[in-house]
Amino acid sequence: MAIKYPQGQQPLRPAQEQPQQALGSSAAKRGMTLEHELNLSNQYYLSVDRAVIHKKPTPIQLVKVDYPRRSAAVVREAYFRRPSTTDYNGIYQGHYIDFDAKETRNKSSFPLKNFHAHQIEHLRHCLKQGGICFAIIRFTNLGQNYLYPASKLIQAWDQQDTGGRKSILLTTIQTDGFPIALGLQPRLDYLAAVDQLLETIKHKGVDYE
Amino acid sequence: MAIKYPQGQQPLRPAQEQPQQALGSSAAKRGMTLEHELNLSNQYYLSVDRAVIHKKPTPIQLVKVDYPRRSAAVVREAYFRRPSTTDYNGIYQGHYIDFDAKETRNKSSFPLKNFHAHQIEHLRHCLKQGGICFAIIRFTNLGQNYLYPASKLIQAWDQQDTGGRKSILLTTIQTDGFPIALGLQPRLDYLAAVDQLLETIKHKGVDYE
């Protein structure tokens, strides 16, 4: 592998956060916070051998790369590409885990336009293979976080075509989802909510799978 | 999400191949071929609902991003970062799948220096969680491809510290691994080799897990 990595360039925050960081919008800053907390939680889970879950890097389309002598390759022109999957996946005690993390400033519902069609399709495919799939939804202004099963998310998504709501009510999320507690280690203990999802799948079956 | 994607910029080859492409070395070109064949195979597996396996994008450290008015954000300075995981993961019939793909021009052995320590550690963690982990090794000059179980790879890696070989003999790979046939659809039917690995784990147990 001939790629040279720059010396001493390790950023304080993971590289995958930087596209949003670079955007500098308030939406991006809010997104980074949830993302940062998830990254910290995933590092913790890895350190105690509880799970191996990583955020995928943001895909970049390279156009121009320079190779200055005796130093690292420098990307001089590139564009952000739309990812073809969700942002997070990995393994937790034998289970394939797949999810995306979203934030809303709304106080009573989560707008479905926060998802792209290709992300929903990806979750649909992963569910078919037996994956444990969900969204982590943060209501920024309420300070509340939920794990919402992909099966329910996909139902809501599909019902839009037949006159259904363009958003999921908070009360629905509270009924069908699982709250995620904020803590210190891990910051967001979303695997505790995954445990509840696994129990629910065991007892209620296909509707949650 | 405020990121704008460029219009009509969809490349013919997946973006994640481009760092190697940009390097232009012969090693990179060979690497791209295996990578390209794996991407085609993964697209095929997805299209027939056999598995959901993707290559992760190459991580990039952004330094400078421009925002020309009314057009997509342009990355003006960025560097390649060393990935913290293997390149490929996903789900196959309930199994978490994790692997990396490597090529060698050697004809009688596979040099272990093709792997980085962090990749071996990642495979070790995924095995502990019950993942199906392996390397896909191509002997370019022999035109042969093998699935080699991560358990065996890690054994060879660890034995280097106690005077063991710095490479894995082709004959060992032929004994402990599984050949992957080249075809049209899929190009590399590596899931057939995964089926053999799953059978072997069932019969021989922990040594392969």
C-alpha cells in the first residue's frame, strides 16, 4: 500500500465528522454532537469487548490528488458523495447491527424527510438478512433520545404513499421505540435499548423484525 | 443535511476505489482489480437478496472545504487516513461478515506485512463477537483466489513474535482456506467459500471461529 499518511495530523475528532463540521451550519453542529456521542459510546463498547460498531467514513469523490515529493498525498479537488448505506454498522454478540442517527428540533414529531429513500432501502435489505436495524432519533429541544425499530420506520415511510403522515409522532416513537439514557460511560447506552429491542422481537416477533 | 452533491458526477467506478486509482502504481492497479471484482460481486449479491455487503469508503481528513455559491462544496485540501477497520463488512443470512482483500505477486506464499496490526486487532474483536471473519487473498501471478479464515490468519500473525514465518505458505492457504472461483455472475463467488467456512466451523468448531 503506497499511501503515505501525514505525520501528527490525527484530528481530535474522528475524520468522518468533519464534512458536517466543515459545513458550519447549526444543523450540522447539532448533528455532530449526536455523532460525537455515538462515536465515544462505540469506543467505549469496543474497549470493554461489548460490541464492534463503527461509523462509516463519508464517501468522497476524488478529482485531483497531488503527490509532493517525500510527503503525503494531498487531495486538491474532491466532492462529497451521497452514501449508499446507513452510517453505522457492526456486530453485537453475534447480531449484525445497522442504524442511522438523526436529530430534529421538532418537539412533537420526527419528519420522515430526514431519511433518504436509499437509506430506507438499505434498512429493508438488512432486515431481510436478519439484521438488527433501527434509527437513533434525538429530539434536540426536548433532550430526549430514542431507538426506533427499522420495521416501524419503514411502515411509516411506506404509508406516506397512501396518504399517511409525513412524520412520526413523538407519542408513537415513545410507544414503539425505546428511550436511550444519557450517561458518562457510555455517553449514550444505546445497546441497552438494543437489548430491549431483542427482547421485544423475541416476544412479539415479525412485526418488529 | 446541508451537503450538496454534484450533478452528473457519478463516477463509473465506486468512489472508494479512487484513492488507489489516483496513486497510479502497478500495485494499486492490481488492488483495484480485485476490489472492483468484489464490488461487482457485492452488487450482484444485493440484487438477488443474497447478502448486504459493502466496501467502506476510504477515510479522508478534511483540512479546507470551499463553498462556491449555488454549487456543491469542494474539498480543496485533504489527506488520506489509515482506516481503523477492515474494508468490507455486512450481513449474510444472519451472519455478520467482515473481511479485507489483499493481493500478492508472490507465487509460493502470502507476506503477512500486507496486513496492518490494527486490521488484525479489528478481526480479533469481531471474532470475539461471533462474526464470520476472513481475508480474501489473490495470488495475482497464479490467477488464484482464496478465502482464508481470520482465526488462521491471526495465529500466523501472532506466531511471528515467537520466531514464526513472516508469510503464510500457499500450501497452508490451500489446506486451511477455501478456493474462490471466478465466474460471470457473481464475478467472485466468495459467499460459496463462506458457506464452506460455515460448514467447517460447524464441524471443527473453535479452531476456525
